Amino acid sequence: MSQIITEKKLSSAKKQYQVKFPKTSSLWWMYLPALILVIVFMIYPFLKGVSISFSNWNGFSQGYQWVGLEQYKRLLTDSDTWLILKNTLLYGLGSTILQNAVGLLYALLLNQSLKMKAITRTIVYLPVIISPLIMGYIWYFFFSFDGGALNDLLQVFGLGPINALAIPEANPLIIVMINTYQYVGIAMIVYLAGLQSIPKDYYEAAQIDGASTFQQFRNITLPLLMPAITINAVINIIGGLKLFDVIFALTGGGPGNASQSMSTFMYNLYFRRQDAGYAATQGIFMAFIILIISFAALIYFKRKEIEA
């Protein structure tokens, strides 16, 4: 009998001091604003684009016809598609490699005890806050054949003027360089945060064991920076693959289609050729490419984090 009374007292004491949490089911409506925004501005436009990609809509008329997979067959047989895909991969992967390499070098430098490192950090990050469209126009006036700053500099050294933007092979490389210059500051900041989170005890122990600077970087710094590398790589890949503003302002995708990306090509198809159905098909293809590459990069670097 006494045991039963004791158990009742314990259960009543548990109920008395038990923390009561609100039921999550009563808070479901708090998700509605964000959910509505995602549906209206992301999911619905994407689904609408998928439906338009199966049509021959010109982007303006009220009527259009469903053509099934004809636009996708056209995409696979279009020679411009593969040139533009090559450019897009160059912008995405090339910019990612350069931004991470240069950003890491800046971070390693600015992580030291240097004078004016705060000013240097600000100067490196400053291009990030400039609109990509404005950045494209700034560099256009630098490379312009008539009165461009590049040709003025060449004349100072007694060299003839060059029309850099008229060289098809040079334009994609120039765009990669500009994109790297503008966004390397973001990579630098992320790497700086990663470097400052590494305990100094690790380096002191390595120095006692006689490890060289390169060995410390390879065995301590690089493995512990893998989360920062993952963030930078995925962000840079997505940003590079959907590059638009700089190309639009600098070359307009020219000469011909030499510097077109999927974004600029899709823009030209819709607004200049009135071929909205094919533009939507290119857009779906671009979304598929970005999804595959970014997820592959995320999985790869996440595995590297676990191994480290």
C-alpha cells in the first residue's frame, strides 16, 4: 500500500514540474507567409516555365500551340546550345577555381599581423557592393577600342591599340576575370572566418614537432577549412553558372554567340527573337545543369569534410 502511495506522489510531482511546450500544430499558420512567397515567386513561375517549354509561344500573343517535345529536340540539335553550355561551364567552374584560390591567398595574408589589413580587407571586398551591371559597364570602358583605358595605356608604352572585345576567344576569359575580381571578397571573408576559428594550439604543437609551414597548411589549415571551402565552392558555382549582368553590359553575348551564357541566350530568345517557348526550354535546361553540378559539388565537399 505504501509503495502505491509513493508511486502516486512521484507521478504527481513529475506532472507538477513537467515543462509544457506549446503544440506545434497550433503554430502551422506562422509558416504561411513564407510558404506563400515561395509558391508565388518560385514554384509557380517554374511550373509555368515548364508548361511554356512544351509550346511555341512567342511571348506576346494570347494564343499558342502545344508542340510536345519539339523544343527539347531543337535544343539537343542546336549547335549554339553546346557552345553556350561550354561558356556557362567556363564561367561557373573557372570563376569558382579562381575565386577560391585568390580568396584563400588573401585570407592567409590578412590573417597575419599586418599593418593596414583592415583597409586592405575593405578594398578587396569593395567591388562586391557594386552592381554587376555597373561593373560590366566600367570594364567595357576599360576594354573599349575607341577611347578605352587599355588602349591609352598601350599607347603610353608605344604599342598599337587592340580591340579586345572583338576577339571571340578572349571574351569568355575576360568575363571570368571580371567575375573573379568582383566576388573574390566574399570568398576572402568566408576563409578569414574559417582561419580565425582554428585554435592556435594546433599550430604550436605542429611547430614543436618540427612541421614546416607547408605541412601545417596541408595537415591542419586545409582540412579544418573544408566547411568554408564547401560554402564558397557551392555559392561560386551557382553564381557563375547563372552569370548574366556582366555579360549583358560588357559584350552582350558577342561577337556572335562567342561569350553567351545560358542566361543571356535565354534573354535574347525571349526579348529579341520572340521565341518564348524555346527560351523556357533553355531555362529548364539551365536549371537542370545548375542543380546537378551544385548538388554534386555539395556532396563531394561534404564527404571531404567527413574525411577531414
